[in-house]
Amino acid sequence: MIRHIFLWNVKPEAGADAGQRILDALNRIKDEPVPAVSWSLGPDAPAPGSEDSGGRWQYGLVCDYRDQEHLQEYYSSPEHAAVVDEIVPLIADRAVCDFEI
């Protein structure tokens, strides 16, 4: 199983609804064309007292794929590319980590 983690911050100038627009765009590719084994995303919800733990991200996506080939199907799909083109202009910075679990 490969766990894909995508963390990001929204550009302040992208508008108050930019965070939700990104979440909506990502949710469009949750089940099609390459369904993930699991899919969770949302805004950061820091536990009390952890707000200053450093390096916090505003939003995150965590999803699992069966194997590296399944993840590559997701990464290679035209639908994924279209969502990337849609959301990257709204994102200030981002981080991606894919690892085997």
C-alpha cells in the first residue's frame, strides 16, 4: 500500500473561498478516474496548544493506493492533470510525500 500525502497553504490573494475551491476540485477526482483505497482531506484543525508547533499547513489530503502502479495511474490521469492546473494558481506552497505502508 502506498500512502500519498499532499499538504498546502492557500495564497492570501486567491480569495476567501480559495481553500474550499481546492477541496472541491480534489474531491472531484476522489473516485474517478482512479479510485483511491482511502481518501481524507480538509483544513488543519490544530489541537489546543499545538498552534505554534512550527511548519503547520492550512490543508491536507491523505489517500492510499494499492501499490506504486495504482498511484501512477492516478498521477498520470488527464483528470489529475486538469485539477493540478486548476489548483496550483491558488496555492502558495505545497509538500508531497508518498511512502509504503
